[in-house]
Amino acid sequence: MTAPASSHEPASSRAPASSHEPASFQEMWRDLAPLGRDPGSGGYRRYAWTAADADCRAWFRAQAEDRGLTCEVDRNGNQWAWLGDPLAGDAVVTGSHLDSVPDGGAFDGPLGVVSSFAALDELRRRGARLTKPLAITNFGDEEGARFGLACVGSRLTAGRLTAAQAHELRDGEGIPLPKAMEAAGYDPATLGPDPERLARIGAFVELHVEQGRALDLSGDPVGIASAIWPHGRWRFDFHGEANHAGTTRLADRRDPMLTYAETVLAARREAELAGALATFGKISVEPNGVNAIPSLVRGWLDSRAADQSALDTVVAAIEAAAREAADRAGIDVRVVRESFTPVVEFEHALRDELARILARRPGADAVAATGTGAATGPGAATGSGGRAVPVLGTGAGHDAGILSGSLPTAMLFVRNPTGVSHSPAESASEDDCVAGVLALADVLEGLACA
């Protein structure tokens, strides 16, 4: 799919009013809610390059057009809605993603996109005058639910994933990424780094529901991100011997499922010892018959920690436990690291600027930042008087983290009262969502307006 030409509206002009009142936050949320929702689980199955993904992309395009924005699709399938001239440089960009994990919640990703359109509406209500181009983006395949690699759209754009590597990605049915893109009407021949686009962006700010309870525990509706923990995905292949479940003596079995089970328990034990996180959340079994001992059990480990040393320690210990159990049972084990993201410290200058902007709000809780708030836990942007904006690290990956190596990025978190994420139980109150919109509008006004 060829991206349409960008708007050449002067970046210093006010946004043109749409022919009718654009949808409110509540209306946008209502219209987006049914797209890709599974009636059985109540969760979302918005996988890359599927019909549900196409519906979400159409929703994004409609919201952009209703606001008089120029909508384009870049070479990697990411959507951009521009106000002002994209070629002018020093653009301020916000947004997130609309895809989901299997049976995911409504807020992870979409809250950032809906809030971005609502924040632009708020700027218009204020009569704010842009001095820089502004864009809202929907990055493709952030969750990696279909092809097994997170943040594909932003990784390609930033050169963190090559076109050749992307062409090798396959979904659970063996469909290659290029074929899936073609079926959705996009041209995979254009995949690749987009340094020219990134060079025209001065700052990217992503709003996201918090995936944890730090803000709920502190009593704050909005926080600022300090860093993303180092994290990765490892595939464990346990090779045994297929045999009949009803005739093979227990002593004669080479059952890889038992070794896999021991490894799952070891992951929990080692994560607790290292103060890290470790999860086996996906499994594949061959031949996958009720009355058959498996020949192969393949499990995927997701592990995260506050620092690289702790992550290395826990993963090494899990692998050692898997090999020890495999040796005892006569099982062959292979471990492959499929993806890895080192610790991401968001640019301190931009992070501190967000705190200063929020501090200038009349009656705001926020105060000027001093750069505190480490990746290991919640801190605070502190100053004279008022209440500090919490500054907290996160174990979840984001497009903002991928782009941080190419341009200044920052994140705002909105309180999640239960801390539940990647589940239909994920939630945020309407009051907190509104607080997030207003905070994002303040930040965009501070960064993109005179």
C-alpha cells in the first residue's frame, strides 16, 4: 500500500476545524470497544494483519479524517495522522498501538491512541497554536501475538529488525509475515528502516495504562515512566520419545512434559530468589494427542528484571535447572533466545521536561523534576511545594522503548486500580482516563505550542 502524501499545512497554523464535532473520548471508546472482541472470553484478539486489525485501522483513519488530519501509512505499516507539515522537522508525536495479546484487555495500547485524539481535541478547545508539527500514531504489531516478536512496526522503523528478519517471521499456521501483509493489502517489499522519518521527530510521548499497581498504591492518577526493565523471550525445546499412553510403563518413558513441568516450577523458584519475573505462558506439544506421550514439548519463557545482572542470573538458573532435569530423564533440551531488549532509560531531559510542564498546571499535583526515580521502582519528580508526580519503572515493553535509541521518548502512565493487564479484567476509571488526557494535552501544549 502506498502511503498518501503528507499535508503541507504550515506547522505554525491552528488546526482546521472539522465539518462536525469529532467524537468525544467516551464516544471513541464506545465505537472502538466491539472491534476484535471475542464474545466468549470477553477479551480482545486484535492480531496483526487480520480482519480485526483492519477494523481498528479503519477506526483510526476515520478519527483522523474527522479532525482534518492527514492520515498516512509508512513503509512498515504504521499509521500516522498529521497536523502540520511532516517534512518540517522537530515534530511532536504521540500515540500507541491498537493490537492485542490473545484475549487481552481493552486499555493496553488503545488508551494511548484514544487519549491522543482526545488530547488534540482539548488543545483545540484551548485555542492552542502549534509551532511544531504534531502527529498521532498507531504502531503495528506491538504485542507480537501473531508472529512471536513484539514491537515489529517500531523495530523495523528504528532499524532494530531488518527486512530480511521480518520476512522470516511466521505465525502459528506457518503463514509468513509478507504473505499476511499482502493479504491485508500492504506491500511487504517496502519494509525496512525509516531514518528520514525518525530524524524529523523531536519527541515521542506515549500514554499507557499502568501494567502494575504502583499508582494505585501511591494514590496518583498519572505517573511518569523512568525506564523499562531489560527483558526477553527464550524458547525451550524438550525432545523425548512419542509412545502409547496406555501401554508404556512409567519406567520406560522418555516424557518431555515432565521435564517441562519441572522447568516451569524452577522458573518460579529462581525468579523469587533473584527478585525478577519469569513466566512460561505459551506451550506447543507434538503430537498433541490425549493418548500419546509427547515427542516434543516447546515452551516459551518470558523473563524480566530491574537490571541486567538479575535477568542474566535468573535465566541462567532456569536453563541449568532444565538441563539437570532433562539429563535425569533422558530428554534432549535446546534453548534459543528469540528476542531481547536491554534496559531502556527514557531520556532524562525529556522526562524532566514533562514533570516541569505538569508542574505549571494551575492546581496541579506535579512539581519540577530532579531526575529521581530509578528503574528498580517508583520514585518521584520532586521540587518545592505541592505533591510529587510518581516516577516509576516498568517491566513491560513499549514502542517508546524501541524508539528511545533513535529519538527522545517519554511515557505517561494512567492508574490501573487492580494492576491486572493482558486480561479482560484490565481497567481504569473514567476519571483517571480524563486525568490522563488532560496531562497529555498539557505535555503536548508544552512541547509543540508557543
